[in-house]
Amino acid sequence: ESTGLPIRGYGMMLMLAILAASTAARWRAQQLGLDPELIVSLALWLVVSGIVGARIFYVIQYRDQYWHQPWAILQFYEGGLVVYGALIGASVGSIAFLKRRNLPILAVGDMVAPSLMLGLAIGRIGCLLNGCCWGGQCGTDQWGIQFPVGSPAYTDQLTRGTLLGLKTQLSESENGTHFVVTRVQPQMPADGKIRLGQKLVPLAAGNSVHPIRVHLPGPPDASADLLAASAITEDTGTVRWQASEISLKSLPVVPSQIYSSCNAFFLFLVVWFAFPFRNRDGQIFALLFTLYPITRFMLEIIRADEGAQFGTTLTISQIVSIVILCGSGCVWWYIMRLPPQTAFPTFGKDRAFEAKVNPSLMDGSQA
């Protein structure tokens, strides 16, 4: 039996994301002649409020998973953080911090906006290590990735029956709700145990309903006679699959975590290098929240971890993307009505703006 303190890949990448994001913001603050310790204090508020917001958003979205194990709400280091929840929480926390310090909100928002994307780029690697935020199933001739037993992607494929070679359709009749088997793939675990047209009793899995119950919580011994999955049919009773009958890897899925990480890093570069060209406070912040909702909406198309919400064909992240994109339009309208000036000086010029900056922001050597 192994002992020691387990190191979670997701938690490790989360810590690296926080370190990289705060370092980038401190470096930018030094370029502007500001006190880097301001970023340390702000980063603490951003991290705490961001994680709280991300976790609350996730728990609300998947609330049925926590009715019987509320203590799991605090296990954020194993995954279960929603980016939009983090942005909302971080925004509330940072606004409270900036108002308390009487600092310019839009100007500071411009300064930290690139760091948000840098942190997200690293955090998405944590999603890859954790197995969450997975993409849709892809063919063997496509670039895909397989996840092990116990990972969210593996469990999802098993609960839906995909890993067993089943394709089902949820149907309602006067006798109630049930799944109808529409396909049984030959030479797959379901072949010979489930027949075409058979009715399966729905089983609750989180906040969704699926036909297969998963019994293995983690990687099993393939040679052991362990119960891995089961289904209840309306005519023949319970059908069971042992661990040795099922693949120890998921079917290949699109590596959406890698695409999301590359997207975030690209946006980081865009807003980082756009910063010197701003002529009004808030332009970099508004640019980021114009581009990110668009790219996030498109990335949701290749993801398979979220279902449609509110009677639409859109995921909750796509709906929030639309709302934020509309909000960014309002921010642009407000910003462009401001006079063309910035609270913080630009690089190597316009040093006259320093006189307008709160002296408490300036580095000790320049204050």
C-alpha cells in the first residue's frame, strides 16, 4: 500500500497558473513604474474570489452531484472549477479591492487582463491531467486522446453505453421514461448481452440520466473478477459487465483541453502586445472580453462535457459567452465616450500622466 502525500496534477497546474499570472502582472506594473506589491495584494483577492466564484458556478451547474456528499464541494483541487465563474468571482473581488484602495478600475483591469489568459492557458493543462473538459468522440484516424478508468471522460462514455458499444435513445411512453437500444456494435462488450430495441431503465448520474451504472471508482486490475458496470432491462432484469470485459481506456476524444490552452495563450499574446497601443483605460480589458467569448463559444462545439441548457441547443458556457459579448459592447460604448487618456503612463513616454496617478501606486523610487 502506497503512503505519502498525493500530488494532484490539477492542483499543481493551478498553483503554477497563479504564480505565472501574478509574475506577469508584477512585471507589467514595474514597467509602468508602479509598486509591484500592489499586484501581490490584488492577486490574493483575485485568486480567492476567483476560486470561490468558479466553484460556486460549478456546484450550481452540477448541484445534484452534491446533495449526498456536500463535503466534496471543498475538493476544488481535484477539478470542478468553471472559467466563467472564476471571471465573475474575480471581477467582484477585484472591484471591491480597487474601490477600497481608491484605484482606477479600468486601468488596473487593462494591466491584469493578459495575466488572466496566461493563467488560463496553464490551468487548461491541469484540465488535461485531470481528464475534465473533454472533447467529443473522434475516429481512430483523427488526432485524439484516451483517458484511463475513473477519469470523467471514461466514466461519461461508460454511463452512456458508448464504451460498451451501445447507442440508445431516451423515450417516454405511458409506462414511463426509458432508453431504447438503437444500435449494438458487434464485438463490443454489449454484443450478446443487450439486443436491438430492448428497453433500459434510466439511472441518475449527477444531474443527467443515463442507461448504465458504473461500479468501479478507479483503475481496476483487468484480471480481477470485479463488477464494472450494469444495466437494468425491462424484460430480462439486470445485465452485468466485469472489469475484464471492458477496455481500460476511453474511446479517443478530441483534445479540447489542448485547444483551449493554445487559444488562451494566443489571446494572452494579443492583449499583452496590444497594451502599449491603448489610448483609453479599459480598451485592453474590453478587447479581451470581446475575443474570449467568441473563441469560447466555438470551443464549446468540440467539447462534450456539457449538455444543452434552458431548452436551447446551447451549453451554459455558450449562453454566458453571448451575454458577456453583449456586455463588452456596452463597455466599448462607455470607453469610447471617455477622453483619450490613460491613468497609467505608457512605456517611455507621456510621463506627465505620472502626476495624475495616485502616489501610493508609484514605486518607492519614483513616488
